Amino acid sequence: MLLEDKLVLITGAAKGIGFATAKAFVQEGAKVFINGRNQSALDKVANKLNSLAKHKVSTLCFDVSDPEQVKVGFQLLFKQVKGLDILVNNAGVLNDALLGMVTATQVESVYGVNTFGTLYCSQYASRLMQRRGGGSIVNISSIIGTNGNEGQAVYGGSKAAVIGITKSLAKELAPSNICVNAIAPGFIDTDMARSLDDDKFQERIDSIKMNRIGRPEEVASVALFLASSMSSYVTGQVIGVDGGMLI
């Protein structure tokens, strides 16, 4: 198993890419903690995953955009396992608007989860990884963060910031044997994608060279690679999982 007995925290794990990643990791022998803001939803996910898991899946309910909640969440994690090997910063929100319609509340909400949450969780996780002699942080960015898109200045900016965080932390944490990498998914089959109207959905498909939407499991497979020993000399990288999508 690729992640035998590894200690893992995955944020935003109740659905979509986060759930697919949690599933892949438990099947590879990891001890997984799943995070989200809804305890009931987390409990349902944990129950689904436990039938596949070597170790019981645990839940940590906190809002990654709230530094005090993040602190308490990691304190609870420390009490249970005293360390961490892998962090997947997956929690994210999408709230599109043309520049003239952008509000301060929207900016604060999107950056709070997508950008600040990545920083807050990485800060505490890196300390726990140092106790274990190293680890891996996998940040979920977006093709919008690498390429930009009309009407997505806020979201794209927040995800571009994740790339800057990734590259900076990779240099800062390398001496502690902690690898930090990012994944930039394209159009992936999640609730977020399915919320588009039919015309916009087809427009996205038409922009993909592979002529299909991506599956959350295909992003999870790359996260698994970056979290495992197979990528032990890979850090500071941004890997696109987009099927040749053009924006």
C-alpha cells in the first residue's frame, strides 16, 4: 500500500475531489482525518469510507477560513495522533462575478477559504510533520489560477495565490523534508460543475481537447502520487489535471 499507516488530513472532504481523495487514501492504508464545516455530512462520509479503510476514518469539523477554528482543530488532531504526514488543502469555494459586481464580502469569503485556509492549515500541519521527520502538502489550485478567466478575477486570484504559497513553502520547508506541490484541475465532474446551465456546461466541454469532463478520481490519483514516496524528490510543482482544456 502506498500510504501504509500514514497520518492524513484532507480539508473539504465531504464531496467532490476531497471525497475522492479520501477514498483513494484510505484504500492505500492511510489513517485519514476528513474536514468540513458540516458535522452531519462528515459523519456520513466517514461511514461510507470505513467499509474500505484499514483504520477508522476520523472527522474534524472546522472552518478553514477561521484561524481560531483551525488552531482548535489541529489541537484536537494533535491530541489524537501527535503528528501528521500528509495534508491535502482541498477546501474551496467558487463565487463568480464580473469586476464591476464584485463585493468586499465576496472577496473576503473566497480568499478566506481558498487562500487563507491554505496558509492557516499549512502552518500547523508543517509543525506536526516536522515531528515526524517530514511529510507532504498537496494544495488544490485550479486552471483558473494558472490561466485566468472572464468573470473569475476573485476566484482566479485566490487560486493563483495558492500557487505562490506552494512555491514559497516548497523552498521554506524542503530542509525539513516536507514536499509542497499543487494540482490545478480543469473542468471536473463535481456539484460545482453541474450547477452550470446546459449551454455553459457544453461550452466548457467543447474547450477540452479530450472532449469530456474530468472525474474527481483522476485528480485524486495525482494527489496520491504527490502524497506518496513515489514523488519524494518532487516539490514546488504545479500539475495540471485538465484533459488539455483551453481557456
